[in-house]
Amino acid sequence: MRKEHILAILWLRWRLTKNQFARAGKINAVISVFMLVVLVMAAGGAVVGGFLVGLLGLSQTRPMGLLLFWDAVMFVFLIFWLSGLLVEIQRSESIDLSRLLHLPVTLDQVFLFNYLASLLTPSILIFVPGMLAVCLGLMLSRGPWMVLMIPLLVGFILLLTAWTYCLRGWLAALMSNQRRKRSIIVWITLGFILVAQLPNAFLHSPMFRKNKSGTAVKGAMENSERVVAGHLLIPPGWVGYGAMGLANKNSWPALGAIAVCCLLGGYGLKRAYRTTLKVYTGVEAPVKPTREAKVDKSRLLLVERRVPGLPEDTAALALATFRSLLRAPELKMALVMPVVAGVFAASAFLTRPKGPITAQLAPFVTGCFAVFAVFCFSNLMANMFGLDRSGFRALVLLPTRRQHILLAKNLAVLPFIAGSGVTFLLILSWFLRLSWHNTLTGFFQLIIAFLVFSLMCNLLSILAPYRFSPGTLQTKKPKAIVFVAVLATMVSAPLALIPVLIPPSVQLLFNMLGWVSWLPVNVLVATLIAGLVVWLYWILLPMQGRLLQKRERNILASVTEALE
């Protein structure tokens, strides 16, 4: 690739970014510049802090201390790196190769350019300069032989990024089938969460507690040499192992790790290039013919059914939205959160002190889980029109009252929230042995949380809409307003706790004062607050409908615009 080609590609990338800023408006530009400044400040702080840690903090540390330090740094870095990998599970190419194949550039040149562009991630831009600064500080404080830490760290980053890029290309080829894509995204996320929780579950399991003793701990300390040798089997442990060897003035472990990292990283890039070549040359596995599904014409379709108490147009729109959610991969990704919460709850149940939970705290626990059950679907609820994409034009043309459109959108998500919330509540009732009035209070708390979240998310959907990237819960190139909307959703979650926690607070007050302890006050107060929230929802919904009617053109432009 000639110098003119590189400059032309960089100019094209800059022009597309500039056009995106121009369309987004001044507010988005200011927020984006602010976030860029924060990123630069974080990277600068990591450099200064890393240099001081290497120069002063690790100057007299023992070799084993260096091993543990680099293990901790690698662990935190990999957590951030894997989080970014889960968010960008598909390959995010800076340049679409199919648009450049007619130009005088080769495929391997554009592939290398895209690989280098994939390194511009927050985890790389913040952690890598800081780690290199630590290496520089170690070189000044412990001797010039620590300079080998720099190529060792660079080699590990090459190994990690090369195979990550290869994995993204392989997944991109697999997920060309949309049905397979949904399953891959869900199972990879679940697998990552479950694997991350296995050590915690094992350490707090009855078997481990039974065998845990002072003798076992002493034996583990005596077998520290085996732990050190185990670093040779795990690539992230090579950095710490090499640092420990250099602290002992033994450079062979670092040199060996550098050589292996470079060889494996080069092989990973070679495999990634082969995958890219197959994708862009159209070499794919043959698609098996599918059998035509037999349709029973005498049976009513889901969208043809009626919902008692709802107008016909509202019921039809609610059922149609519910049906589209059942097929949407975004819903499957949202359903991952309740499963993750179940894993964390089981882990917390193993670590909690023995003995039944007090009756005063039980309603607070059910209230928190009711809010969390709704919060799991907040990404969908806070951008309900983003899932419609170009289909939002049909909603604009409908003669349906706008408040009924909002009601239908809320009702379409209700079955999923009710399913996860009731499941959480029943599991809690069984684990914590809750009384009947605490369980009944939990059901009312779920209703309160759903209605409060619906009002807040309706407002966010109208004021800050954005287009979902197909198959994900994010935008391909998000504007700054998207981050503001996501932040507003997370900040508004505690607000829903206020009406939810009023019933258990009143019950706790009555118990402390000794007033009518036999009366289930929490149930009565929860019923009253649920009725007030239903009345408030019914009063505010027409106002939100009028706001939707005023802003529907802006929403249409936001959810249907083609992303460059």
C-alpha cells in the first residue's frame, strides 16, 4: 500500500467521522469531546501512576511480589478486554473490504490496516501505556535488564489481539446465519459469566468448607512452587513469570516468552487473514434446504387475538410487538441478565451467614429483586422505538392515539418482566422461607416497579431515541446522546426503589413501635401504592402521548437513518 493510499483512507475515515458529528448536533459534539478528554486524562493518569509504581513502589519488592503484581494487572486488564469483546462480539471493521476491492490496494494491506485500527479500544489505550510506564519505572529502579519487560508486554498484547481478531472473524463468518447468530451471542455471554462464577461457587461450597483448615492453608503455601510453575501453562501468567525471572537476573524466561508470544501472535494473524479471505471471496458452507412449515389456517394467529379491556387497535399493536420481541435477538440478549442474576444470587446464598433472614428485611429483599427484574429489560424499554427501525414509519401513519401506542409497547414487554420477576420471587420465597404476606407484597412491588419504569422509559424513548444495530443492543457508531440515554436509564433505576421500599419501611416502623404487629401492614400499604401508581400512570400516559406526537418526526429520523 502506497503512502497516498494510506492518506486517502485516513482522510475518508476522518470525513465520515466529521459528517457524523455534523449530523449529531452541537450537544453530541460537546459530549463526545468531553468523553475523549476523559479518555486522554485516564491514559495520562495511568502513565504517570504506572511510572511511579514501577520507580518507587516496586523498587524493593521481592520477585514473588512482582509476579503477584503483574498477575493482578493482567487480571484487571483481561476483565476489561473481555467485556469489550462481549460488547463488540462481531468484527467491527474500520474499512469495509468489499468497498475497496476495486481500488489498487491488496486484501492483505487493508486487513493489516483494519487490525491496527482494532487496537484503538479503551482497554488498550488506557492499560497498555500504563503498563509500559511500569516497565520503564522498573528499568530505572531495578536495573537495565528489566528492559526486556517492554518486548515481553508487547508480545503478549500481539498474542491477545491477534487471536481476538481471529475469533471475531470466525464468529462473523458463523453469524452470517441470523438464527445461529442469536444462539452464539447468548451462549458466549452465558458461558463467560458462568465460568467467571465457578471459582466463587467452589470456594464457598460445603465440600471446600469441610476440607478447609489450617493444615490445608499451610500446605498451599508450601506448594507455592507449583503455583509459580503453573504460570507457564497460562499465557497471561507469562508476563509475571518473566518479571520474576528478570528480578532474579535470569533473562531466559522472558526471552522464551517473547519468542513464543511472537510466534503464536503471527500464527493468529495468519489464521485471521485466512478467515477474512474466505468471507470476502464468498467461500461459505452450503446452506441446507429447510422444510416448509405447515400452517393450520383454521387456527387464529397471535396478532388476530383480542385482549379483554383493550381497544382493538391497541391489542393488535401489543400482540404484534410481543410477537416481534419473541423473534428478536435483542430480547435473547436481555434475557441473559436474569440468568446472570440467578447465578450471582446462588453464589450470594452460599456466602451468606447461616440462619433464616429476619422478617423485617425480607420485604426489602423482594423489593430490590422486583426492581432488578424490570431493570434487566431497561435497554429495550428505554429505546422501544429503536427496535422498530424502519417499521416506525408504520406507527407514524397509524390513526391510533399515541398514548395507546405507548400502552401497547409497555404491555408487550410485560410478559417477559412478569415471568422473570415471578420466578425470582418464588425462588426467594423458597430459599429464604418468606411468609405469605411478604410474598404477596413482592407481587405488588413488581407491579409498582414495572409501572414506574414504564413512565421513565417512555420519556427516555421519546426524548433520546437511537437506532439499534441489527442483532445487538447497541448502535454501530453511537452518538453521544446514546451514552447520555444509557446513563439516564442507569441513574433512574434507584428512583424506582423509592415507592417500592415504602411498604417494608412502614412495616418496619410499625414493628419497632409495637403497633398492631399481627396486621400485615406491608400488604395494605403495597396495595395502596400500587393503586396510586396505576392512577399516576393513567394520568401521565396521555401527556406522554402528546409529547410523542410532537417528536415523532425526530424519532423517525433517529431510528431510520442509515449509519455510515
